[in-house]
Amino acid sequence: MTAKPLHPRKPFVARGSNILRCDSCLMPAVRCICSYRVEVEASARFWLLTHRKEVYKPTNTGRLILDTIAGSEVFEWSRTEPEERFLERLGSPEFDPYIVFPSAPDYADRMVEFEAKPGREPVFIILDGTWRQARRMFRHSRYLDRVPVIEPRTTRQTRYDLRTQVESHHLCTAEVAAAMLEQIGDHTSAGILDAYFEVFNEYYHASRRTRALRDLEAPMELLALHRSPK
């Protein structure tokens, strides 16, 4: 069963806060994407450690992972008081967790390659925030110090342009998840998540009227192919 996103601590009050939104996908109601949602049993699940400032932002792409990849969960990040539920998952022999983060010399001893372990389900922990927030989360979360780190090996350039990106290789949360699924050979699940992300990205732009709705025939066909009949 897919975990639902955290409830916001406070109302969304930034740009677009007065727009009527779907309670589920948080898109403007006139551009709801719930009908395109497809849940799959992927080769790994994801745990999102989400920065509190990201929890209530409709442009956050972490919820696309929760909608798509079965068994994935979200936890609100804390430097010193992590959720007990997260610590229980982290210590469970049922799971084989990895933190997804770029490599660096000062923690080279923690860097690993993915290797499937019999009887343990692979889990990718994504630090869900801006790149600046994610770096701080990684550096200051002592309870993550013993978790191995895996680097996304991808040549992807981000397609996420709902916010200003400093570097084109800085992927958004959903793009990182899709890249990791590709990396472990689950191209089907990666493609479905990619397609859902593309619909989200384009529909959000259309709701802002920042550009015309682009051709989404290919991703919509892929999602329809995998959608379970009601």
C-alpha cells in the first residue's frame, strides 16, 4: 500500500495559493492529473526524507513517486529528532537501504554499487529538498552516517522547469527516482514514473499559462497501457 504524503504544517501561501486545487494531486483542479496515476510494483521502493519547506509545495515532485511506486513512504526530515517510524524501517532486516547522493572524497568509504541481496528489499532514500537543503540534510543527519551511499549514474538533464535550476544536471526528486530505477534495470517502472512526471510538468505549466500544452500522446499512451481497469 502506498503511503500518503505528509499533511502540511501550514497552508500553502506562496504564488498560486488562492487557486482551487485537487485534494489528491494538489494540481489546480482544472488540470487534475489523478486519472493518469498508475501504481507499479517496482524492483525497489523509495523513502523520501522531506524538508519541512517542501511538504506543502504543490510543485514538489516527491508525491509523484508515492503515487507511482508501491510501498514508498515519506518522512519529514529532522536533524536531531527523526521519526521513530523511519528509524524502525532503517533498522529492519527486511530492507536494504541506500542513500542516493553524489559522491565526494570525504565519504568515499561509504560509496557502494547496487547489489541485490536475497531476502532483503532494496530501498533508495532520497533527500527531498532543494540541492542546498539536501546537502545540509546529508551532512547533518548523524542517524544516516552508517547507511551506504549510492550515486545516480545518469547522463540525464533535468526537464523540471517549474522552479529555477542552477545546473541542468541537478535532477528533481522524481527524476532521481526514475534514474535509480533505470540503474538497477527496472526500465518499465522508470518509464512509467517518467511519463507521469512529464504529464505533471506540462499540466502545471499549462495551468500557469507560461506555455502552451505540449504533445503528451506518448506518455499518456504508456500510462494508459499500464493502468488497471476499474
